[in-house]
Amino acid sequence: MIHKKISLRKQGEIPYITTYILEDVVPNQKKRPLVVIFPGGAYEFCSPREAEPIACAFNSMGINAVIVEYTVKAAYPQSLIDASDAVVYVRQHAQEWNTDVDKIFVCGFSAGGHLAASIAIMCDKEDAIKRADKLNKPNGMILSYPVITSGEFAHRGSFNAISAVTPELLEKTSLEKQVDKNTPPAFIWHTFSDNAVPVENSLRLAAALREKSVPFELHIYPDGPHGLSLATKFVMEHDNEDIPYVQNWIEHAKKWIELF
């Protein structure tokens, strides 16, 4: 495995990525998909529960992974610039890492889901990250209980942390309002009982994708608290037992990836 911590700008400082790149075990190994993982944490921190466990789970399925430690507690669009740099770096190293350039996905949790969706939706709209070569545009997005809307059902703390408090910036960062026909496909999952980031966040994004004819797969599980990660007792922040019927989200995500 190629397992390295790589600073994206100044050596030794955030933002940086940690690679979980599977090495070939047979000659002429078929190129692998890769997921770029953005942990949650309300833009206040990057949750370790939604970092290495997720990378290792994807690795076990034969999928390369990269975890992004992005800037937190910083005004918009700093974390988005970090996300853009991470996707560009991955694409620039795709051949070295035996990665399929048509199967590079962003994967985010909670506020990390907002960041993953932001780079997918805003890469050709936000002046701070626009690129003529489109190297920062993912092929799809995997969103786990994502923060999406800045409106009625907002996770207000996430928007406060990126200083999205003016009407103009709240509008821009309410991602269901930014979807267009060029938005990449999405795999989305949430729980109905999430009382931190309401399920309406995922529902509103799905409705916006449908309106623009952007393909998506949506799973709404009936029960489970926010921050489930892999839905095992070893990674959940709550003192709960495994939630087996939610654990299958990552298997569904793998099958969705295989559609590309």
C-alpha cells in the first residue's frame, strides 16, 4: 500500500491528504476507482471516525482512497479551495496510483458532505476554484447524512463556521439551489431520525437533482443517530450497538461506483 501524508501547499501544514492506495498484486492490474474522503465535524474539526475507517472499508473492496484534512473554522471558500486542490492532486497522480480517471469520487460526511457536494456542484461556478482543465471536477459524489441547505432545515453551526451568514453567501452555500445539468451523479444516504442534520437536507438535494435530470441513488434508513460512519459500535460517536441494516450503505455505494 502507498500510505503517505502529503501536504498540499506548505509542508507540514493543513491542508494535507493521507493516501490509502492499493498496490498491484497481479501484472497489468485493472485501474481502480478512487474516493476522496472528507470527514465531518461541522467545519469545526475533521472527525477521525469518518476518515481511516472509511478508507479501509473502501480498500477492502478494491477501491483506492485518500483522506483530506481540510481547513476548519475558516471563512468560505477556504475549505472549498482545499477540496479543489485535493481532487486536482489525485487526478495528477492517477496514473502513478493505477487509478481510473473516469472513476474519481468525492465522499463526505455531514459537513464533509457539504464540502464534497460543494466541490462537485461549484467547481465551475466559484471563481476561487474555476479551472479551464476541470481537473477538480469529480465524476460523482457519495454523501453521507450531508449538510446541504442553509434554509429552514440547516445545520446552523456548519454555516456559521464558514462565515456563511450574509444573505448572499447563505444563498451560494445552500447547495440545492446551485445544482444544474452539469452536476455529477450522486449517491446519498441519511436516516429519518437524524436530529442534528435533518433528513430534509438529503431530500432537498435529491429533488434538485431530479429537477435537473441528474442521476442519483438515495437511501433513507428509518432509524439511527447522526454521525453513524460505518454504523458499527467501534466507530460511532454514540454509545450504541451495531446498526446492521444501516451498515449496508457502503456495499450499495460500491455497487453504484461499479455503474460508471
